Amino acid sequence: MGHGHDHSHNHASGTNKKVLLISFSIITIYMVIEAFGGFLTNSLALISDAGHMLSDSISLMIALIAFKLAERTASHSKTFGYKRFEIIAAVINGVTLLLISLFIFYEAIDRFANPPEVATTGMLLISFIGLLVNILVAWIMLRSGDTEHNLNMRGAYLHVISDMLGSLGAIIAALLIMFFGWGWADPLASVIVALLILRSGYYVTKDAIHVLMEGTPKNIDVKDIITTIEGTKGIIKIHDLHIWTITSGLNALSCHAVVDSKLTIAEGEIILRDIEHELEHKGITHVTIQLETSEHNHENEVLCQVKNEPMHDHQH
């Protein structure tokens, strides 16, 4: 039953990798051009946008490495394989965004006080090409990558989007300096962009940490899952229920289910198949259920209760 899912999971991963590689190449090449242009025109807006693109480039590279590592097979030391690395990459990504936004705030303070002379025509041209490059990459990612369900892809995509806003900010700033001589437009544009980067960094980090903390997946309704399992013919009740995410798109569940002591092994297997089938439709693909009779059941709680007992009681 898991076979079809693995196939689609691998197919999506392959597409995501191709998208990331193309995006990484385009952005890295343009980042070098933009940084060079920033130095030539003395535009700090362009240099910080290039710095933002560098973070893009790094985030795409991390995401690529994560997909590559996630494909490595499970071993005795890592029984889930390296699938979690993708989530760790998303955390690194989110934290990088937060740091970049703080750096831009810091740079902008000085620029408000003393706006530098900027070669605006060059700045306008380079930031306009930058905008087109970002639109192209964002379009490639949206069209072919899984930016909705894959945390890693979403992190990379948000980098590109906030980058696109960076280029837009630089264009507007260049126009304001050209027509009105407003030197402060340059740092103002970067502050607005920094706020947007801060926001996306916060959400990517928060979602990824939720996964690392074994939090219940956002798209899973625990009450509904309990009702589904306990509503299956042959199940009396369940306890010690755990639902968590291994990596994007791969949710797991484990629990103990109390059944009638007269149940045969064959009947037990039919019950398990039924539950697995139901849960797959609800987004849980990795299911482990321990069947036990009411004589063996000492638990009254659905969720696992950790008892704080002194350790020495257990050492016989």
C-alpha cells in the first residue's frame, strides 16, 4: 500500500530537485552581476539586494542538498533515513532570512542619516533586470515545484518572492531619487523589504520547528482520527496515540488499540487494513497500531500520559 505513495513522493522530489537546480543556476549568475553593478553605481540598495540574492542562492543550495540527502536509504543508525534533514534545512533557511532582515535594518539606519550619491540610471537598469530574473525563477518554481506542501521548497520559494520585492523596492527608490532627489528612498525601500523578509523567515522557522518538536501535522484533525479508528468494527477503544510529521508530506501515527479477546489473527489483520486504508485518505501514510485485549490494557487515556515515577522502581 505504501508503494504507490513512495513512487509519487520520489517523483515529486525529482521534479523539485530539477526546479531547484535551474533556479539556483539563474539566481547565482545574476547575483554576481547585481553585486558588481552595485559597486559600480554605488547603490547600497543593489548591494543589499545582491546580498539577499546570495541568501537565496545559499537557501536553494541547502534545499538541493536536503533533497539529495533525503533520498539516502534508511540504515540501522538512522531508521527513517535522512528525510528529516529537509526540515533542518528549512530551519536554517528561516533563520538566515531573519538574520538578513536584521542586517538590512542595521544598514538602513546609517543610510537615513547620510544618503550616499547613487548612479541611478545604472541602478534602475540592474534592478529591473533583477526583477525579471526573480519573476522567471518564481514562475518556474510555482509551475513545476511543490511550493505548497513541501516546507523545503516553500522556504526557497519565499526567498525568491521576498527577493522579487527587493528588486521592486530598488526600482521605485531609483525612480524617486531620479525625479525628486529623495536620497532616503533608498534606505526606506530596504526597510520595507526587510519587514517582508522578517515575516516569511518567522513563518518558515515556526513551521519547521513545529515538525522538529513532533507537533501534530497542521492538516490533521486529531478528534476525527480518534473517531475514525474507534469507529472501526472490532475496535473497543484506543490509547497512547501519537501523530507526527517525519518530513513534508509524510505523516506517521502510532497507537494501542483494545480489541475483543475472541478476535482471531486474521480478523485482526483485516481491521488493521481497514484502518490503514481510512487513514491514508486522511493524510497519514505511516501507520503502526498495536492490538491488545482488554485484560492487557491498563490505560484509560487516549493520549499517552507520562508518569513521573522514581527510576529505581524499574531496576529489578
